[in-house]
Amino acid sequence: MEENLKRVLRTPEVLFIGINGVIGGGIFLLPGQVAGLAGNKALWAYLVAGVIAILIGLAFAEASSMFTKTGGSYVYTERAMGRTVAFTVGWMSWLTFVVGWASLSNGMVSYLTALVPGLKPYKVLIIVVLIAILCLFNSFGVRKGSWTVLFFSIVKLIPLLLLIVVGLFAVTNPGPSGAPLGSASDFGKAVLVLIFAYGGFEMATIQQGEMVNPRKSVAVGVIGTLVGVTLFYMLIQLAAQRLDPALATSTAPLADAGKAMFVGGATVMTIGAVLSIFGTKSGVAMSSPRILYALSFHRALPSVFAKVWPRFQTPVVAIWTTGILVMILACTGTFSHLLLLNVAARLYEYLLVCVAVAVLRFRAKEAQRPFKLPLGILIPVVAAALCIWLLAQETGSQLLAALIALVIGLILHGLSKLGHRTKLG
């Protein structure tokens, strides 16, 4: 089958999709936790997490340069290891985005109600309306969705840049950079936490079927995103620690750091957090349905999810199915519970993509690779080993939740295959 999606996304738009996918609510929530775990080595935790993310991103860049179809990691792993393994990757990737979208929706409303307490009785209504708006934007065309992403990619950076400038240049007597580092295990946990903040760069790889020049755009989008974000995050952490010596004990670290910036600084950072989270939600709203579309398009799930709206050439069934599930999760779950699946599911996807890149070096030696990594399979193998190390930092409950989700996906996949065979029979 041929994809029937419109190719309109250019390289700068793909880069903004990647940046928007990474810089989201996480950076407004995590600096305090990282300072508490890594102490005065917090900046090193960002650097280590950034290097790991870049190595994983390099594997994604090589894999994506071999393909032009929509689906991201699903497409790469299918070529390397077959449809069943590819389905598990696509399923966990989609689940990661769905849970992330739901948790961000829940978290954003918490920010809104903190800013405007009178909105608390309307929490569920606000969640449903905001998710529905994003689904509508994406139903009317990927370019409209990309404009939304572009707008929030720019808007969200303003308060963060302000924090950096004030924290680095206006603070004359900064407090201590953080408590001494605890155990090596705590540092590993800090790196693991930061993987959540770095996650999302793969959004730049999913809509290849809607890119004008997919091979070039994905490589630029992934690598440019991760290098730039690593430096940006380190500057944010340093500025926040200079502004607020008690950052490690804060539950709203950048808002508390904002109090030391100027009068009204906390409000500015809170509004920035709301805009940032909504911006990330807009990117997830565009990317996550395309994964469900790809799974259905490749007959790993019922074909109904691959239906495209003829007028706008968008996967409208996948968009609204994903949106409705997000509404349910966001309205019934809490931020902390919804995050239990996120990092473990994401690392599962990253691990198998790295393995796929190594396998394809042997199974598809002659395939065109406009972006080819040096040193043979060394980089993807090292990236895969680092994914395993990070998974070892997870709690048992997180790993169990991810395993249950994976089993549910395999059951649905098996039922879909059985239904397809019955039709053919």
C-alpha cells in the first residue's frame, strides 16, 4: 500500500517539532529533584544524560535516513527484526506519548488552578476542551498542527531565556551550587529522571511521510535538538541554582527561582510553565496519532485506525482515538501515577531502535544511508548498553507497569492478526 499523506513539512519545522517535543513541562519540574539527587554535580548529570540522549539520537538519525515512510521506530525495527518486535516498539512508543500527553494535561491544569484557583471546579472540563482543541487542529491538516508547535516552541523559550539571563548575569552573590553528591546510585537516578526531560526528540522522526525531504530533515532535527537542548538545560540548572540556593527542596523549582528574579517573577515562570506544557502537548498531539496510524497501516492493528480524511489527508480516526484515550487517562489519573509507564516504555523503544541499527548493518548492508555513523556498530551498541543501565535504575513498580502494558499490546496484536486471517480465509 502507498501512504496517502501530504508532504508539507520542511527541515526548520521538523527541528522545531523536535525542540518542542523535548523542552516541555519536565524542565519546569525537574531542576529541584536533580539538585536533590546529584547535589553539586547536577550539571554533570545533565551532561551525562545529554550524551546518552545524543548517542541514542545518532542511532535514530541513521535508521531514519534509510526510510521515508511514516512510523518512526516501528518502521526501523520491522525491517531489522520483524513485525512482532516492531509492533511492541510501536505500541510502547504510542503508549509513551499517550501517557505523557495525559500526565502533561493533568499537570498543566494543576498549574492553571494554582494561578487561578477559581478554575478548580472545572478541571475535567478544561482537560477535555484543551485535548479536543488539539485534536481539531490536527484533523484539519498537519501544517496547521505544525504552526501550533512552532508558535509554542518560540513562546515557551522566552521565560526560560529570561531566567538564564537574570540568573547568570544579574545575581552578584549566588548561594552554594547544591549539597554534596550522595551515592553513585543517586547520581544514576538523577540521570534517569533527566531522560524524561530529554525524551521527545523522536517526534522529529515520526512524520516522515509528511516531510518534503525526510532523510535530511530527520538527521538535522534529531541531532540539532539534542545538542542544543543539552546546553540549554545546563544553563537553566545553573541559573536556577544561583537564584535559589534551596532549589533541592522545591516542588516548583523554576517558579521559586522566579521569585528571586524580580517582583512578579514567579507569575512569569508559572505562565511560562503553562505555555510550555501546552506547547509540548501540541507536539504530542501531532505525533502520537501517526504511530497508531502506522501500526494500523501495517496491519498490526485493525485497519480502521489507518483511515485518512480525504479532504485534509490526515489520519482522523487515529487522532480522535488517541485524544479520547488521553482524556480518560488525564481525567482519572494523577500526574505521578501517569508517569510510572513513561520512562520505562521510552527506554524500551530506544533500546530496540539501537539494536535495530546494529542489525541492519548486517541485514541491509547495501541499503542507502545518507546519514551513516562512523565506527561501525560501536555507537548503537554503546547506546543500547546505556539504555539497559538506565532500565536497571528503574523501580520494580515501573518495570512491572511497563510489562503489563506490553502484554496488553501483544494480546491486541494477536487478535488483530487472527481477525485478518479470518477475513482472508
